[in-house]
Amino acid sequence: MDGVTLGYLGFGVRDLEAWAAFAVDVLGLEIVDRRDDGGFSLRMDGHAWRIWIEPGQDDLAFLGWEAADPAALERITSRLRAAGVALSVGDATARGVTELVCCTDPNRVPIELYCGPKMGDAAFVSPHLSSGFVADELGLGHIVLSSLDNSATEQFYTTLLGFVFSDRIKTEIHGFPVNLGFYHSPGSNSRHHTVAFGGRLPKRLHHFMLEVVQFDDVGLAFDRAVRSGVLIAQTLGRHPNDKMFSFYAHTPSGFQFEYGWGGRRIDDSDWSPTTYGQVSEWGHHPPGIIPRVRRKK
Ligand code: FE
């Protein structure tokens, strides 16, 4: 089945200037395409842009899924049409793509399926990173979405968009049950997961993950986040399933970002899903817990 890659993310945000400073100074992205409404786009790899910022209510505004070519896009939209999903033609020019088809997912998130993205005129150079991001043909990173109905969401992303189950994490954190399913795109995108979900969350998006090439760029981003006064959500740690070494912090919109290195790649010919009993092998602590641990000694 044709897979899709995570092509772009659209965020509706209340404080555009806070986002501009955060995206450059903390994430190490480049601002491109300033628009009349105050919005702008962000670049991180060979694509002309990967994150679209527009005025809004501090949540995910739309998700862009990239098909390999027009024929693959047609096969995917045929599956959606056959399943009774309402489709409409989107504004391809505005997004800088050659073809764009819109629908909504079972969580009422606007979905943009497209092919033929515009590429940047020159190589991407981050103002902060010693190297760059692991993106391009692997897509921009991964996302953890809110899911109003896990089986409907799984049905949509697997049987219609072509995702394949990677594994599951089932545990409890501070008394709250966690049951997250992780899904990858088959074929050339070997990223361990591109999308994950496991229940209803306050916003449409729990976090988006950006992966860097150089290990030290995670620590340097952590330092920039601390210096910028960004609220750290989870300290440095490593996940058992995708092996990502990462930290989590809040964006100016309240949903989180994960900044990671060393994410696992999947070879579909040699992969069997597992259920893990912990979210992290070590680390990923909420920072507030540290002084409490020290006081107990
Ligand atoms: Fe993640």
C-alpha cells in the first residue's frame, strides 16, 4: 500500500512574535514567507517550508501528508472516497505544492493530502545547529495526536493512509493509564513512527518531534530552551521503542515539542511489534519532581 510522509504541520497561534522567536532561537528553524496576516512559514530541510504558523487558537490547524507522486495521491484519495470520506480540492498554490486534496480525520483535524512540494532554492542552514535535522525523505518528524476514538483513528491512518503498526506502550504514569499505539509509513520512510495516539487530550496535538543529526544538538537545544525561559516538560531521557534520546518542552501555544537524536529505523522485512511496559528507559522526568526527590533524602 502507498505510504505517506509527514510533509507539513499548520499551527494556529495566539502570539505570532513569541512563535517567531521560539522557532528560531530554541528550535533552530528558519523563518520564510512572512504573510500579510502576520503568519509565516518555517524551514528545516530541503523543502521550501515544513511548519506553517497562522493566527489562531493555539492548536494544530492542519496536517499535511505527502504522497510520492500524482498516481500515489490518486490511489490514496480513491481509498478515502470509497470509504465515504468527504474530499475537496485545496489551494495548492498557497501551500506551494502541485496537487492538494483536503478532508478531515476522525478527530476532526483538517487533513491535506498532496504531492509535488516546492523545494528550497538553497541548502538549509540552521542558525544554531552544528549539522541539521533528520528529515527530507523521512518527513519532518513525528506527531502524537489526540484521539477521540482509537479504533476509528487507527482505521483511518492504517487502512486509508497506509500506516503500519510499529508497537505499543502500555503503562501508568503518576496514576494515569497510558496506552499509546505507534505507526510507521511503509516503504522508503524507515522512521520508527510518524504518528502515535492513545486517547483524548486537551489539544489536538500532544507534541511534534524534530530529530537532529548530531547528538550534542539535543543538549545545546536544551540549553537554549532553559535560557529562553521555555517551560521544560520532561528532562533528557530515552524511549524504549524508538530509542529516541530527547527532551520535551512547551511551545508558546501550550502543546509540546520533543527534540531528539538517534531514533530507530524500521526494516519491514524484519520487524515484529512489541508491547513495552514503560514510556522511558531512563530520564524524561518532569523537572518539578527533582527537588522533591532531593528533599526526601
Ligand atoms: Fe515523541
